[in-house]
Amino acid sequence: MRPEKQYLIREVNQHLDKSDYGFVADFARVTVADTAALRSALTPLGAEFHVVKNTLLKVAMRERNMPDMSAILLGPTAIVTGGSRTSEVAKALTQFIKDKNKGAVKGGFMSGRFISAEDVTTLSKLPSLEVMQAQLLGLLNTPAQQCVRVIQAVPAGLLNVLQAHVSAQETAA
């Protein structure tokens, strides 16, 4: 293999090293300005958008024993990798495609498995990690809060009965 191609394959491998997931997108009709906007949306999430040649991506994935994605690697292709907030990256990519009405998600891979375009869309609808952690914490905290309310209700009820009794005594006197 020519040294130039080996260099390009190493570069694709560096992109794939940045995370355990990758989203493959069709970037047909996407302008340079649109690409810059998408990259700026992905940067705070630690993700990157790179245009790659299909053959180079196939070789790099084969070297890594990753799933065969030959069926979706047709036409102009870009990959989105990097960052640990997978659902937020998927959300940014799908939102960009929806807003610009350009390009399409072809699919991707996650933890060594192929995922379809529908899977990426489903992933994009998940709440962020912080929101899911807050929801879990709320679920774990709810039974304890309810238990405390029940325990507090007994003395509060007794206090209300005693106050009502005192008020009845005062009005009778």
C-alpha cells in the first residue's frame, strides 16, 4: 500500500480512537459554512466531524475488527466521533440534519456493534447523562421522602388533636 494511503488510514484510526462510538453521515449538499456550524456545535461536546473516504474507513474498521458497514458506506461519507456524551452528540447531529434539511445519518457503530440510522435517532431522543442521573436520584430519593412524611404525620396529627382539644376547652370556658 502506498505511504499516502497508510498515512490516511492512520488518520482515520486516530479519529476512531477518540470514542467507542461513531456516527456515519451522508454530507451531500452540505456547504463549508454548514460544516463549520456543525463542528462548532459538536466541539463543546468533545466530538469531531470528519469527511473520510469510504475505502479508507472500510480498511481502518477491518483492521480494528469492527462491524462491516459496507452497506452504508456509499456516496459522500463523514464520521462523527469523540466525546463521552453519546446521546447529546447524536442529538446535535440529527438536529443539524433536521434544521438544514441536508445530509442524512446512515448509521454507525457503538461498543463494537453496528447501529442503524433509526438507532442513532432513538439515541438522540434520550435525555442527557446529567438529566438521567437526576431522574435516577429522584427515583431513589422518593421512597425515603415518603417514609419521612409518614413518620412526621403521626406526631403532627397528635399535635392537631391536642390543639383542637385545647381550643374546644377555651371556647367552653
